[in-house]
Amino acid sequence: MPEGWSGFSYIVTNLARFVRPDEVTFSGVNSTPPMLACLLAKRAYDFDFVYLNVAGGVQPRPSKIPLSSSDPVLAEGSTAIFANEDFYDLCTRGGMDLCFLGAAQVDGLGRTNVSVIGDWRRPKVRLPGGGGGAVMLPTARRAVTWRTEHSTRILVERLDFVTAAGGLHGVVTPIAVFVKREGRLALQSWHPEVSLDDVRGGTGFDFDAAGAAPTPLPTPREAAALRSLDPDGRFERDANVSIRQESAP
Amino acid sequence: MSLAEMAARVPDGASVALGGSFLHRGPFAFVRELIRQRRRGLEIVKQSPGYDIDILCRAGCVARARAGIVAMEGNFGLAPWYRRAVETRQVELEEHACMTLTAGLRAAAYGVPFQPVGGVHGSDLAALNRWASVADPYGSGRDVWVIPAIRPDVAVIHVNEADELGDARVRGTSHWDRILTRAARQVFVVAEKLVPAASFEDCPELTLVPGFMVQAVCVAPRGAWPGSCWPHYEIDYPAVESYLDSGRHLDAHLERAPEAAERVRPDAAERVRPDAAEPARAEAGQPGRTEAAEPTEPVRAEAAAPVRAEAAEPTRPRTSEPVGA
């Protein structure tokens, strides 16, 4: 069945919807969907916010959209370079309102693993590692993560390793948006082309779905903004996201 | 000084901090020269290594890594040879968050034995690394994690411009280069371009590293290839793709590198001081001594014996999405 709202667009659009007016918002390395989400929010929403990124950009106006989310082009149009130590220190002293952070596994408490699959000392898969999480997740006012697959190997009851714990506020997958409520991830909305049972079936932890509803479709401005950021579909193809979850190897 | 002479100053087993981040402004020509010289047992220190640590693992140069996040980035996913080296325990990993590694470097830079860092609460990394937490001695009731000092033997950075004294500056973000150069015992600067000292005098506030802190400087045009060096060149995506093709031998990649194509300048050798090839010793910071450089004889044209010590080929992981910061 053809997808009306692609999983890729679902992720980027819903990440953008976490952006709030006038807040300091950050996107990091290895983080293409949040990079696109921040740029989408700049183009699609009427409010302004302070966009910082790992390339040192402060309210940048990049002349093109890079494949690498740490590409120096993301500092074009900046009036300052806010380098790595600056934005980490800003975060730990409480000045980062919204921070997008990666995760390989997420548990029901909103803790994340980016370190290993399997035992840390004898890993089945060595993942990228600590990165921003252990310092930013507990100190950012809100942290939001994403996965391009919604499955029980990613949304787990028990993490293989707790790389970071703390202020995770939201999780976006190709078919669902979770937000933290009373210390646990709760379903906020799900992709209108799947069912609540699909979401439950792909989620390894129990969650509260009270008040959850199908996610509102992209507005014309959100859709147009994403098209303008990815006119030839390169990002969409690279991300290779489907809302039909097959178990990957 | 040539790139080869600079690399010769790093002995086997040295702790080497590398500048840049992922595929951006890394001292990659220098890293490839370490491979050509068959360096062994290195400790690599970097918050976000990728191509550099991967190719060093591929060539068997690395014993230990102290890193925050390791990936090829761009749209390339995990760093396959690094991943395999850690999974098979050929490389010992000290896993950090980028900022805990930076806290350790700050301790070294500040001349204190340890350094507090924000966050870390609830992370298994603390117990894994046996980090301590201390109560605020001033009575706020807050506990803070403290990271022991990390003092690399040498920090090597790739910069846009340097002068003969080693004054160095970069365009765009400095990534982590500032703290690396303050924490390490010695600083080596590889520059895209040599400029007159007067150019630094014109705007000294733009200098990232003052020359008196730099022990060696050389010039390697396109030395951050296949990564970017803003604003001169972008990531060479096909070259990274080709590097990751495990069906191709590493030598082919090394031979394609810009520094391998450079020709020896006839006057270059004469300009190198007699002690230039003396290897860096861990304890011996040589403050104030700088081997000045011309765009030089990079890689000895006759040398560059093929590197056969390549690690076994991993299959390139295509299964999982890159995990972001």
C-alpha cells in the first residue's frame, strides 16, 4: 500500500513540532532529521527561535542543506561561531531549552543507549558511544530523540546499557510520538495510516495512551518547507524509512 | 618541516589527540602519514573521531581509544574498522560523553588533577569508568561528577592558516581544537596554507593557537581530504564511499591522497633543522621551539612502502541508522 505520509516526513515534521517560540534549540552531529526539523521550523512557523547547531551556527542561513549535520555550511549567515564547549556549557548551566539527541535504544523511563548492543565488554554491536547524551540529556530543559524504525529492539523494556538518563521529553518514530508524563513515556499521537495496536506491537515497554489520537497531517506550510529542504528526495532516500515495520536483520 | 618529519616525531605508543570533528577539518594527511610510517600502539584522544580513527584501526596503528562518539557521519553510518577493532578487543575503548572527555582535557589544561562536569547522573558510563562524584564542599547539597585529567602527548590539528612560528587560525567552528591544544604536552599544526606573520599581527584576536605553544608546523594543502576544510573544500563523498568499500585495498586510498601526489621541493630539505626528526618524547614538551615550514616535501616520494598490515575486512554495516549526538 502506498504511503500517503511518508515515515521520513512524519519524523521530521513531528520533531519540528517540538520547537517552541523564542527558545534556544540545538541540533548536533549525526543528526540529519533534527537538522531538517529545525530548518523546517524556521521556514514553516510564524514564530522565531534561537537555532544553534554543532557547526557553531547561531541563527544561520545556510546556502544549501548538507548531508552531514555538522557541515560547516550550517554556520553560513551566522553572526557568531558558538563552538562545542560553548553550547555544552550553555546546556549544563540550564540555557538549552530544546536539544535533539540520538539514541539506539530507548526505555519506558526515557533513558537511552547509544553505546552497545549486548554486553559492554563483549558487544554484539559497538555503537557510536556516549556523545552528547550523558551530559545533555540530564541538563537540557527538554531533550527529544528519534528513531527511523519503530520496533521492540529499539523501544525496549530493558536497555543493554544506560548511556544517558534524565530529561528526555519526547521520542518520534516513523509511526508514533511519545512524550514523557509522570516519569514515563506516554503515547501522544500515532501515524494516521497505522493503528494503535501497530504501535503497541512495536513497542517493548508498556505505555499510557490516554488522550492519544492520530497525528494531525502536515500543514501545507510544513509540507512545502520539507519539499524545499529536500527537493530531489535525497534525504528521504538515504533515510530509507518505512511506516510498515519489518524486522530488520 | 615536512609532514613525514612531523609524523616521525610521534613514537609508537604515544597518546595523540586529533583535531576537527567527524569529516570536518581533521588532520587526515597527518593520520595517513602515521600509517605510512607503520606507527603502532597509539592512543587516540578525540571527542568525535570518525574517518581518522577508522583508518588508523584499519591499518593496525591503534591500541586504545578515548572517545565520545565515533561514526563516519555524513550519511555513512558507523565506522566499520573501528567497530570491528573494538568488538574483537584489538582496541581498548574508554567510552566518554564528549563533555566528560573535555572535562578531563580541561583538568590537564588547568593544571589540576580532575575537573567537575555537568550531567552524567544516571549514566552507566560513570561506574564503567570508575568516575567519582563529590559533594559540593560549599554546601549547596548538589553532587557533581569529576573526571580525572587527560593529558595527551601531542595534539595535532589541521588549520586554515599558519605562519612559520606556528601561529594558527581556523575558519568556521574550532570544534574542540582549543582545549586539545591547551591540554596536550606538545602541539603540532598542519596548515592548508602558510601566511606571513604580519597577517597574524593584523588580527591577533583571531589566532586560535599562539606559535610559542607549537612545537611543529607543516603545510599540507587539501590535508583534511576526504573531509572538508571550510571554506576551501567540502567532503569528497565519492572518496569516502570508496574508502569504505572493503573490496579495495587501503593502499589505493592512501595513494589517492593529496599529500601523496605532492612533489619534493628542491630547497625543502635544507630548511629543516638538524634535530627535526627527533621523535617527541612523552615528558619533553619543548616550549618555544618551532620547526618552521615551507610548503614542502610532504611524503617521501620513494618511501611510502605499501601498507600491508591492514586489518581484516569487516562488512560495511548498512543495517542501522546512524545514531545521532
